[in-house]
Amino acid sequence: MSLPILIQSVLIPILSAPLVYMLGRKLSYNVGWLAFAILSYSTALILAVSGAGYIESYPWIPGMGWSIGFKLDGLSIPFASNVAILSTVIAIYSMPYMKHRVGDEPEDYGSYYALYLLYVAGMLGTVLATDLIEFYIFYELMLIPSYILIARWGYGERERIAFMYFLWTHVGALILLASITLVYWITGTTSIEGVKAMLRSVGIPFTLEVGVAVAMIIGFLVKIAVLGLHIWLPHAHAEAPTPISALLSPAMIGIGWYGVIRMALGFFPRFFQVYSLPLAVWAFLTIIYGGLMALSQDDMKRLLAYSSISQMGYMFFGVANLSIVSILGSILIYLSHGLCKAVLFMVSGILIHEAGTRRISELGGLASRMPITTIVAIIGFLGLAGVPPLLGFWGELYIFLGSIYTVLKPIGGLDTIRFIVSILTVTSAVTLTAGYGLWTVKRVFFEEISKAAEESHEPPSLMLAPLLVLAVLAIILGIYPTILMNIVSPVIEGLILAS
Amino acid sequence: MLEPIILCSVALIAVALYGFYSKKHMIKMIISIEILINAANILIVTFGAYRVPGYVELLPQSLAILSISSAGGVTAVALALILAVYRVYGTVDVRKLRRLRG
Amino acid sequence: MLVYPASSLLHSSFIVDMVSVFFILPILLVGLASSIYSTSYMSRDTGLNSYYTLLSAMILGMIGVVSAGDFFTFFLFWEIMSISSYALVAFRKDRWEPVEAGFKYLVMSSAGSALMLSGIAIIYGIAGTLNFAGIALATRTPTLVSDPWLILAISFLIVGFGIKAAIAPMHTWLPDAHPAAPSPISSLLSGVMIKTGVYGLLRFYILFQPLYAYWGMTLSILAFFTMFIGNLTAMLQTDVKRLLAYSSIAQIGYVTFALSIGTVQSISAGLLHVFNHAMMKGLLFMAAGALYHATGSRDISILEGIGRRMKLTGVLFSIGLLAIAGIPGLNGFISELLIIFASIRCELYLQTAILITNFLISVAYYLRLLQRIMLREPRSDLPEVEEAPASMIAGMVILATLCVAIGVYPGLLISMAELAGRAALDIGSYVAPILGG
């Protein structure tokens, strides 16, 4: 029996949530520090064992053969550490933001941070789970608190939007559950590794494989919000309280790809091989749609939300191309998007906090008032566009190298359609992303100074520090990405080569 | 001897069900329920007495007595309720008790 | 398995096997919680000595029903339970609603018991004994399947149990009686008493095993009808307790469906859901009662946002709502998942799809209720309210703790449910004491 390290990192936030709720009445605003301390502890635990990977297992319902396990390997390390670091940093950022949002209502801080901890624990549990049922439980655990957070502290028609968010993702999760029960019925086990081994050794009829795989992938794609299943995302991400947007978009939706890579791809490799091209076309359309919609937005947070759809399209493209390099690129994009998009959402929170608006047309010329924020925002947008030496550059480079590799792979000659799709994606994606990014920077931070910008100045240091941490991380990982690639690539090689 | 009694009991059940659905007077509905219970009692007693010739089983007879006494309890509660209904509504016609939509 | 007196076809007797234990446990737990809760909820009423007597009699009746070994004992306790519940529903007899609902309940339910009694009589006529095990032995001959008398008797029994369990179309008393009763009684009625009807239906598996095939068919049709009626009408309700009452009907539909599949896995899943629903619905009715106690209203639009004034009650209410909505980590999820598993195991894909649709519909209205009670700003004309008294909170905390605990660690309860599911189908060991002499 190994030391209980990972279970602590998930359970301590859950167990301390009621405590935080109760202390919220006494500590009011300062309860944020407590949440920060708890999440730092979890982050430290995860980072401490992420060098070599770690696995724990506890019996849960022996009668049904279900166990609770936590596993940190090359695939879950980037996801888990991204979630842990983002949530820790954003816990600090939330304090001044919530003060701005709710004022001096001590009860609100308690419930906000209690829900926040549950939400984070849900995300951590999802990426660490080793059992399908356990995975599903955590997958839903991240839904409930985020629903309440949006419905209670969001903007605009927050209740309707939260309800829409809940219904979309819950239906998606139920479809996922249906596929899990089918998998259980086929293999008789719910452990992820067990199912993978059974499916590899037994082999099932291809039609059945397609049915189960489609159900499972749809379940994940709703959470990811690819084109066609994305209706809820722009609303939810734009109207959620900004710290929560900064977790929803960079951390949560990408977890869907973790599910696809870990489960769908691991269980049903044949499905992906057969339908690789249609999926790649779907990904291409998602990228274009997200980018074009982002170009036409006037609301900063809606723009970022559409940009997330586009970025998820990048990851989709990487996964759909099904080569080691392109999937590696997808995971790098997840990290880079996580860091940069969190930075950008926090910047939009700063704009709400300082200038009192998030309409781009009402902003302008902020660079002279808040130079540090401007620099960080530029780093964020450049990271999305994939400009070296930021991490996004490596992600995009790898995805496109991988797609070219897949184009060249067929021995009989060049796959023309695939070639055209790849070239179109490469050119249009980069252009669109750089286009909306730089144009937004220009409209918000440069040009003539607007009325809203006159009054504003640099935000309090508690809001600024988290941004700087993440921006610096994005640069460091961009300069030295090898550390990540060494961890991630063996797992993906195992995944692809075994099929 | 068995068949005529069974037929009589079935007839009673039919009468009770008819009364149950056609009568709107609360006391008459309670009487229908009483008839229904008594039809069942007759069946039980008959089967207990005639099923095996020359031998009367005791448990069914006790079940009949139990059922008679429980019917008394039900009737008592029902009459108390009817009194309460009369106090609140000033009538014992079930058609006037239409505030609940069920 | 406990049999008392040891072996007898002639005496009245108790047989307590795992199935009975699985029903007795929730009866006692909800009974305990609602008695504690009553101490402050009923403090403004008079006639409390008879209230607590009736409450105890009702709990006694329910326990007797599920541990009876023959129809004599069964009917005795059935009547004790029924009569005390009539009186309890109409306990606040000076208001129009309890009186009207109580009368409706009394008429339907006592007609049901009378029909059940006729059914018992006919079965006695066929089998020659009132003892369950004896009946099981006597009806083993396959020729009985087409016996019209047996069919008639079984339809009488189905109506009798169905009225108590509120299976559609015999459910019309429930949405009136459960809201009208005092809240601790509602939580007992909805949480456990309707389950005695389910228990009766479950015992058919031992009593009439030649009829398995027809039996599953009939039950599953009734079950789907019940869950659709319950869920669809629950969406239209504006009264908290009426909404919960309709949701009970839907939940009975899920349980009945699980029983209709008739495998060990499905029956244990259904039994687990019986247990879980007792905890959740008991909690929900008590929380709704606490809101009613504080404001004097059950109208959802008046109660909007009250969860932000009565924090503790609100949180407990939310736990109940999330649990019954089948959110993972709470107990409702586990049993609903197991029902789905069991039905997929038997390759009932269409039925599973209908079931999942129903779960989805129900999530919508539970969540909307949660949103309105907990998240909205309180109405400006909401009267000043205080947190519920300690003993009411204590009653709710007992059940809420169980909801969470079972959700987090269901292993023990699942293995118990599996034993119960086996016992429900194991005719051999059920009749063994009789055969052994």
C-alpha cells in the first residue's frame, strides 16, 4: 500500500468545504487565504509526486468490483497540475474580485469558497480517477458547484444560463453514463485499465464499437463544446463570475479531451482510425467557427469564450490526426491555453473591476493607465496565437507536424483530401487567432483613450500577482518545454503503438 | 352449499362497487365500503367452513372477526371525518369537496 | 431467517428474512427522525397524546406488515397501519384541506383493503392455508396459471397493494393526502408507508412463482405509466409538498420497474432504491415542513429565496434535492445507476432509454425548485423568518447524514441489498421451515 498522497489532494478540499463555509461568517473576506492554503497543499502534493507518477487504490464496493483509485501518470500530470496551479492562483484573484462583486456580505465568501473547493476537487478527481464510475462521479461533482456558482454570482440572465449550462452538460454526462454502462456490460469491469485490457484481448463487433464510442465521445464533446454542441458555452463562460470563467474555460472543458484520450481513444482505437478524416474536418470547422465568431464579438468575455471553442478545435485536430506528435501537441495546447486563457479572463475581470465595463467599444487606450496588465494581456494573446517562445508555439507546431506526418504516412501515395484539410487548418487557424488577438489588444489597450479608461489605473496587487505568475509560467515552459514532453510522450506512444 | 354462498358474495361485491361509484352521499359511500368488507368476510368464513368437509379451520374465522372489528375502526374514523367535513363545508355531498385536484 | 412460532400452518406467524429487514430499517430510521422532528413541529397543536399514540401505532403497523408470515398477521397490521394513517392525515381536523384529503384517502384505501381481503379469501379457498410459505407450496402446480379464480384474486391483491403504493392509475389519493398531512407524517407516508404496497408486490415472487412471466409484464407497464404520470405532473406543481408527492409517485415507478425485471441484481437495486428514497423523501418533506412552519405557506413562488434566510434548512433541503435528482456522490445516484445496470444486463434497451428519459425530466424540476428556493433573491414581502428549531434540524440531520454517508460509501448497504434480493427469489429456503416440520 502506497502512502495516501493523491487521495489527500482530492479529499482535503472536499472535507474542508463545510469548514470553510462555517468560517466564512467569522473570517469574511479573509477566508480566501484559507482556501488558498488548502489548495496550495493539494498542489504541492500533486507536484511532489508528478516526477515519476504515482498510483493508489482503495476498495469501495467490493461486491460490484468497484474501487476508488487515484493515478498520476504521464497523461494526467499535465492536466492535474494545470488544474491545481490555476485553481490555487485564482483563489487569490477571487478575493478582490468577489469584494467588488458582492461587497461586504460575509456569508457569501464562505459559500463561494466552499463551492469553489468542491469544484476544484471535482476536476482533480476526474483527471486522477482510475475507475469509470469514480470518473463519472467526479465528472458530475464538478458540474453542481459550478452551476450554483454561475447561478448565484453570475451576470445577466444568470439563472437561465446556469440552467442551460446544467442541462446541456448533464445530458452529455448521461450519454457518457449510458456508454459506461454499455462498456460495463461488455467487459464486466469498470476499471479503466481493466476495460482497456479486456477490449484489446476480446475484440468486439465493429458496429457495437462504433455505437459505444459515439456515445462516449458525444458525452465528452458536449463538455468540450465543439461546433454543434457548443450552444451553452459562450453564454456560460461570458456570464459566469470571472474567476469561475477563468477555471471553466481553461481547466474544465479541456478535461473532456483528457477523457477522450484516456478512455475513448484507449478503448476504441479502431473507431478513431476509421473515422479520423471526418473528425479532422469537424475539428477544422470548429476552429474556423470559433475564430470567426470571436472576431465579431464586442463583449470581451464572449470573445474569449468563442476563442476557447476555437482552441478546443486545435486540440480536436491534434487528437483526430492520431499521431504521437499531434496528440502531444494537443496536450501542450491544453496547458498553454489553460495558462493564457486564464490570464486573459483575469484581465477581463480587471477591466470589469477597474473600468466597469467589458464592452470593447467602450474601452481603449488603457495601456497608458495600466501598463503591466497590458503586457500580460499581450503575452496571453500571443500565447494563443502560438508565437515563440511561448508554450502555444510548441503546441501548434507539434499538432501541425503530426498532421503532416499523418498525411505522408499512407504508402500508396499522398492522401489529397487530408492534405488539403491540414494545409487549410494550419494557415487559417494561425491567421484567425493572431487576427482576433492582436485586433482586440489594439482596440482595448491602444487607440484613443476612452471615457471608461480615464478613471482606471492598475488593479490591486492581489489581482495582478496571479496573472504574473501564470504569464511567467507560460514563458518558462515555452523556453524549456522538454521537461513536459519527456513526461507525456511515453504514455502517448504506448497508446498509439499498442493499437 | 359452497357455490350459492360464493355467488352471493360476488353479488355483494358488485353491489358495493356500484354504490361506490354512483352514490355521492358520504354516509352511503361508507356503507358501500362496509358491504364490500362483508362480502369478503362471507367468502372467508365460507371457505374456512366448507373447504374440507366436517372440519372448520380456526385461523380464517379469526381473520373474519378481525376484519369485522377493523371495519368498525374504519367506520368510526370515517364518521368522525364526515362530522369534521360537515363542520367545515356544511354538507356531506362529495361533489362539493372539489377543492383538491388530485 | 427468523420464524416465530417455529413452524405452523395453522397459527399466525412472523417470518423475518433479509427482505423484511431491508424494509424495517428505513421504517425505524424515518420513524425515529420524524418523531424527533414532531416534538417542535407539532408544538402548536393540541391532542398530542393521541398524536404520538397514532404515530407509534402506524410505525408498529408498518413493521408488522413487513414481518408477517401469513395473511392473517399481514392483514391485522395492515389495518393498524391504515387506520392510524387515516387519523393522522386528518389530524388538523379544523381545516378544510386535511379533512377533505383524509376522506378521499380513507375511501380509496379502505376500498383497496376490502378488495385485498376478498383476494385473500379466494387465495385461501385455492391454497387451503393463509401461511405465505404454505401458499407458495400449494400454488406450485403450473396448471394454476390459467385458473380464473387465481387471476381474479391476484387482480384484487394488485389493486389493494397498488392503491397503497400509489401506482398509477390508483395514485389519485396520494397528491392530496401527502401534502395535507402534518409534515412528519408526510415524510413517513411518502418515505416508507407507500413502500409497504411495494413490499406486498415483491412478496408475489415467492407466493405465485408460476406467474413470473405475466407478472413482470404487468408490473413494467404499470411502472412506466406511473413514472410518466408522476414526473410530468410534478413539473406543473406550484406547491412544494404536492411536487414532492408527485415525485414520490415517479420514484415508486422506478422501484416497480426494478422489481418487474425480476433478477437478483434488479431486485436488490430496487430494494436499495426503496431505502434511499425513504431517506431522501423523508428529509425533503421535513425540510418543506420546516419552511411551512416558518412562513405558513407551501407556495413555491412565496418561498422563493427563503433558503438564503434559513441557511441550515436550505442546505439540508438542497442535499435532499440533489440526492433525489441522482447526483453522484449522494445516495440516489447509486441505486438509480444499479437499476440501469440491472436493466441493461437483461438487454432491455428500450426500457432503459425510457428510464433515463424519466431521470432527466425529474432532474429538471428538482433543479428548478433548488434554484428558486436557494438561489433567488428573497421576495420583498417574505415575512421575517427564523431558523427552524433544534429538534426539527436534528431530525433532518439524521436523514441527511445517511444520504451523504450512503452516497460516499455504499458498499455495506449494497451487499445487504444483494442478500435481500437473493432472499426475495429464494423460495426453497423460504418454505424450508414448513417442510422441515
